[in-house]
Amino acid sequence: MEYRIQASDRADLYEQLARIGKVVVHPKRIELLDLLCQAERSVEALAEATGLKLTTTSAHLQVMRQARLVETRREGTRVYYRAAGEEVCRFVGALGDLARARLAEVDQILRSLGTDASGTERVSRTELLERARSGDVVVLDVRPVEEYAAGHIPGAVSLPLEHLEARLDELDPGLEVVAYCRGPLCLLAPEAVATLRARGLRARCLEDGLPEWRQAGLPVATHSAGCSGRDTPAAAPADGHEARSGRRR
Amino acid sequence: MEYRIQASDRADLYEQLARIGKVVVHPKRIELLDLLCQAERSVEALAEATGLKLTTTSAHLQVMRQARLVETRREGTRVYYRAAGEEVCRFVGALGDLARARLAEVDQILRSLGTDASGTERVSRTELLERARSGDVVVLDVRPVEEYAAGHIPGAVSLPLEHLEARLDELDPGLEVVAYCRGPLCLLAPEAVATLRARGLRARCLEDGLPEWRQAGLPVATHSAGCSGRDTPAAAPADGHEARSGRRR
DNA sequence: ACTGTTATCCATAGTTCCGTGGAATATAGG
DNA sequence: CCTATATTCCACGGAACTATGGATAACAGT
């Protein structure tokens, strides 16, 4: 739209920063951006996920596009939105970190929403890498399948939280489970761990989620058949059940 | 205010994040926050620096306080505001980084505002540490004196940009100058370098500014520095004799 | 107590933003 | 060409935000 920059006042600079700020004033826009940091989605899927009307969702996405925080890709009649680069994910991560550090309310909410499993120790990324190499853990991706498809830890098994109870038998009771989800503000993994423990399984959460794993420069696989895993042979094949999630759109 | 968190819906979480987002919708609030990341200031000083009316400034500061991004300290009749912790500075830094990465306009503005010295290579922090140890550079802090007083690179000389021309003779023409300021979005150091070069001096900018230096875990000196500021033998050894200077968290 | 300084609170008017339906656009498939 | 689907554009009423001047509160000095 406006590429003209003439009255080059210093104020213009902060106005540009405010363009980005504008995206994160609205709770729903943050939610949308958070989702888009996990995987690209159509407008309809985003409206569904956030509970907004379609037109409202589109409007929010336009705001985000004006700030260049998202990009689009057209496929037939639908438009897929995605986060415009790694920096965007880093930014929403920073926002979440700041909120947890400064706003006691965030911790309160996480505690009240999260099961009491939140008190348990988390597994560090380096520890997971070691354990995975020796093959005595199952790495569990409890996010929705689309997000697993868009990128996951090599060797991880996809088992969305909503199906966890129904598919419990797919897990080897002899192995410890390490579950992960979207990040520190996401409660999928803690809930999964709580469920698993209630059934007598050993389970812990990974520190942070997949975005942080990616930002740490660790390998990320993008298909159900982990083929891009460079050095990590996989975290214990668990069972072959992982192949289920193939199913392309 | 409102500590009650009862209807613990997931939406509440993003509403909390939006509290922080609210601070960075307004250009002037970003500017204020940026200033507060450098040094604490009174409301009056902030109003002066940003060109806002006093009441308006105060209102903005209230918004920032509600988001817990700033804290206050009273001294006699005036109130000093400061950034509420290192995380806040990291966040505004992340905002600036994102803007530079995604918004071409920001680069344009920096280029059009900045002198053509922007094309020159910058000195890395590690290089500066080495050079300083061998003592063949002058480290120049070109920010306002209050900011120098609130924290500066050990051994740096305070010479605010506005006084640079008048006090040029204080610099040893035989040594190279490394100037620094507030960060990547600040133009004080580039301008200083341009001025120095026009006089035939060798001069370069440090990468980033003081906040990034601090975040890198490098030593920061906080002595109030007498009015002369010239005393320090240029480029003193950087290992922190400057003590920890407790004060301020 | 009185006075001047500094900051916050309050009411107001002008502006922008949000969610909403309904219309318009773009694409795929008869 | 016509229809169906997915998305964007548009107009509008209601809500929230911003800047501002005047009033109020906290404090220091005489």
C-alpha cells in the first residue's frame, strides 16, 4: 500500500513497530498467530479452531498480513495462511515468555487449567536426545495430526490428546513416555501426562514445545515416515502404529 | 485491581498476553519503553523526550504499569519509572528485530534517516573486547549522560552526540573510535561515526547497543560519572573492576 | 499553614476498532 | 454458462482508545 516514506521523522520508525504491535493487541489474533506457528491452515480451519465467524477471522488475518506477519498460499478455492518466517515464531515465543515472567495471572491460569501434573519435572531437550539414542523412551506428539504433519520430532509418535484414551493400548507399558505439544503455554502435553500416569504409566513432559525445538536448531521431520532425521535414528520405534497418520489432505 | 480469575477459560490466557500487546500498539508507548530500557526517568523527563503533554505521558505510563512492564520509585515530589526487568528489554529488542526482519520500511527509514555511514562494517562485541584489552581503541558512549550514568561499557567515555563537535579535541586522533548507542534502531552512534570520519578520524560502530551488551552477560559499569567524563583513560581493560554495583536488582 | 512543583485522576470530544450480516470475487466442476 | 464453495470486501452500530484541560493529591520548602 504505502511505500512512500518522505517525512522521515523518527516517529515513523516507532509507527512501524506499532504495526506489529497492532497484531498482538487482540487476544484472538495472538491465538491465530500461535496456531499458525504450528502449521499452516485454511481460513475455515482457523475460524473453526478459534470459534470466530468466518468473516471476522478473515478480517483478523488481513490485519496480520498488513503487518507482514503471515503469508498466504492458494490451493484451488481455499487459501492457506502460515507464519511468515521463523522470526515470527520467535516473537510470539518472546511474548509468552514475558507474560509468564511478569504476569502472575498467567501462571495462575496455567495452574488452574492444567492438571496437577504441572508440578512434575520436565525433560530437557538434551536429555531427550540421549534417551532417544539409547531407545528406552517413546516420544509422543499429542498435537492435532495436521500439526504433526507440518513438522515433528524425528521418531515421535503422533497420538492427539483427544484420541489418547482410545488408543492407550498402542503404547508399550515398559517404556517411559515423553510427551510434547506446542510450547510452554500449551496444555496438551501436561494433560496427556496426567492421563497416562493415571493409568500407571511412566510419563513426563518435554520442556517447551516443537517451535522451541526447531529454534534450537534440532532436526524436524515433516512426514509421518521420519526420513529427514539426520542423526537421530528415532526415539524407539515404539510400534509401527505411527504409520497411521499418513493420510494426506 | 483484578486478581480474580474464576471463569478459567483458555481465552483468558490469550487475554493476558493481549495485556502486554496493548502496550506496544501505540508508537509513543514503544518509544517510552525503549527509553526506559536505557535508564529510569521521571514522568516530566519522559514527556520532554517524547514531545507529549504531561498528562498524556502519565496516562501511557499507567497503561504500561497495568501490564507490569514498568515499575516506579518515588523521590520527593517526582516519580521515576523504569523497565520492570531484563525480560522487558529483551522483548522490545525482539520486537525491533522482527520489524527489521519483516518490514522493509524499517530499513528504508533507517537508511534515509541515518547517514551513509550505515554501510560500514560494525565491530562485534568479542572483537571490541580484544581490542580494548590491547588498548588501541577508544570506546565512545554517545547517548545522553543520564543513560551513561545508568549503565555503560566499562572504560567507555561519555560523549553525547550533541556535544561531539564541540569536544572533538578530547579524542586522541591516533586511536580508532568504536561508538555505541541504544541498539540497532538507534542512530546516535552511526551519526557520531559519520561526524568523526568527516574529520578524518577512524571510527566504527559497535554491533547493537548497550542493552544487547548487557543481555550478552558482559560487564556493565554504573558509577555516576562526574561531569567531566573525560577522565577515564580510553579503553581501559574491560574485565569488570567496576564491581557489581548492586543497586537496582 | 501557605505555596509551588510534580504527578495522577476525571470528564469530554473526536477517532479508531470490532463483530456482524450481506454483497462481491475467485476458483472448481458440471 | 451456471452452481457451489471459500474468501474477501463493505457498511454500520456499538465499544474502546487517545489527547486534552481542569481538578485533585502528594510532597518539599518557607
